[in-house]
Amino acid sequence: MAMGTGESVGRLSCHFCASYDVERLYLASVHLDSCACRGCGARWDEDPATGEYCGRSGKESGVTPRP
């Protein structure tokens, strides 16, 4: 697959287990993607433009959606 969009390989994957089964919720007010991996259960926030890791969320986080 050609990478013509400028995205790096793995940009949309989980930072902890490399799974692509990741739920994402864009929060415009804070300009973050709140992410939760269905594979390993990890939760984190990242920059939506670059994919830069911005911290890990706990289950009690108000940023990450609760099941």
C-alpha cells in the first residue's frame, strides 16, 4: 500500500499493543482524540493531526467515554 497521505505506518494503531481496533472520540473543545483499544483495554489521548501521544486515561476519566 502506498503512503501518499503523509501518515506514518501505525499512526491509527494502539500505542500499547499495535492493534487497529481502536475507538476514537474527537473532542473539539480541547482538540484531542480520546482513544480506547478494544484489544488490550488501554485508554489514551492523542493529537488528532499528528497522532502524538498526550497521556494515558484511566477508566474514571471524563475525557474517555465509559462503556
